[in-house]
Amino acid sequence: MSEYTREEFRRKFPNIAKEMGGAGTIQINAVRTSAKEAEKVAHSVQGYEPTAIDYIRRCENDQQAIEIINFLEARGEIEPAYAKRLRSQLTREGVRSFGSKKNPGYYEQG
């Protein structure tokens, strides 16, 4: 397998290079394991009901995230199977795998 410098790659594959970076490019650094939870995110902020992921994204560390997952499961707000998937992702990939940290005022930006 050949290795190219950035400039060689751009010359040989201009369209792919354009699609891989530059304006309009976003980095995906979070994983949604539930289609139901992902659908909730699509709704507007006004009247928005936070998901388990929203609460986890406010956590500083993995221990806080475990406490949130346990609390939501105990209250019946998330299913045991979903809680298990969240714990598994947390163990494998850490709290930031759910997305960047949400700080107070997050929804007022924009």
C-alpha cells in the first residue's frame, strides 16, 4: 500500500480530498445506540424532553455517568436493556463517546 503526502493525495484524488476536509466538514465523535433516543434529538429545543444521553453528556466523568444510568433505570425512565447498552459503551469508550460535554446554557447558544 502506497503512502501519499497530503499534496500528492490532493493532486491524485481531488474530489475525495475535498470531501474529506475543509469547509462543511464535521467530525463525528459520539455514538447513538438507540434509534428511539436519536429520534428524540431531532425535535426542537422548546418543549424538549432530555434523553439519557443528554444527562450523560453533562457528566464530568464515567462514575457520574454510571450514577445517571442507574438512577434513570431505577425510576423506569429507561429500559434495562438500554441501560445495559449504555453501561457497555461507557465501559468500552468512556463518557465522551456519548458526545462533547454539555455545559449550563447549552440550549441558549444558537
